[in-house]
Amino acid sequence: MCWAVDNLELLKSQPNESVDLIYSDILYGTGRNFGDYQDLKPIRSEIESHYIPRLVEMKRVLKQNGSIYLQMDTRINHWMRILMDKVFGYDNFRNEIVWCYKSGGISKTEYPKKHDVILFYSKSSDVNYKPYLVPYTEKTLKRGLTKCKGNYKLNKKGTPQVDWINDVTPLLSPTSYERLGYPTQKPKELIKRFVLASSNENDVVADYYLGSGTTAVVCKELNRNFIG
């Protein structure tokens, strides 16, 4: 069953320390009306009044070893980093992950804006995290195995994901089974990496800015419980 509910209302209804992982592709502060929702304006006071009470609740519902990933772009990431430091603590900042991509459009007045920022924080120093292994290409694997000498060992499953991602395209082809026509839809492969790195099977994953519902699909495929 599905029904619309304000995410702050939903958060306040949840028990303390009941969620293992939060991933949310949040409101970016574009000021635009996307039809399905009205985005926030890029005004610091509006960003703070919206996010501070929600971040406080997100921290409350996270388990002690839980993690939170919030995705945005450069309109508000500087403000959100300050708010996350305030609520979760500077010492619990883990990574600023950059998702780099190429898509249409080249500006004549500035560098093309072709990346999102994902802020990764934990609730405490006890972090449930295991590196996501990006599979090697056949060519890279062959070259790596050839170079293996002495104490150097190549993990054939892949190489650990670093804090920048450039191999996940944002563009879903018109015939892609993922494509829903939602204006801000994110690819499953991107969310999959965060879910696998920071949760285990049967854990509870929450997405409080559900959008196209991609996080729910990823969790179902990876045998995670889901709240959205």
C-alpha cells in the first residue's frame, strides 16, 4: 500500500535506532517546480529550516553503527556539509563522494556542471562499512594479473570504489527497463554501490526523498528491508 506523507511526519513516527542505512537524493535547491514536487529555493534560511529538523530525526532513527548518504549538487552542498557537521558531528564525516558524468550541454560562460556530491556520514565511530568492489574490465584484469609479483595480490573480484565515481552513466536509454520518465531519476547501479557498502542482507534501508522509487527496487533486489 502506498500513500503520500510528509517525510518529517514519517520520521517522527519511527522508533529510535531502527534504521541501518539512509540514502536520499534530496531536494537540490533549484527553486523549480518538477510537477511531482516543488523544490526549495537556494536560500540558506530556507535550506536550514527544511533540513535541520529532518537531519535531527534521521540521526535519531539511525542505529549506532548506521550510515547516511545524502546526494545533491553544488547549489547547496556547502550549506549541507555545515548542517551535517552540526547534527552528526565533524568526526563522523566519512567522505564527500563525487559522481562524475557526461551528458548534453556545454556552457559558453563557465565550466559545464557535470557532477553530483554525495555526503557520507556515520552516527558514530562504529561504522558498518565494507568496500564496494568495482569489477575489472577483461583488459584491466589481464594486465593486473600479469603484473602480480612478490607480495602484491590482485583481488579478482575488483578494485575498491574510491570517493569519485565516473563509470555510472546518468542517462537511461529510451528502451531501458529502468526508465520511468521521472525527471530526477538516478541509476540503480549508483545506489547499489552505497547499499552494498553500508548495509547487510535483511537490514533496514530508508529513503526519505523517494522520488522514482529506485532505492526501493535496489533494496528488494539486494534482500534489504525498505522504508520510503
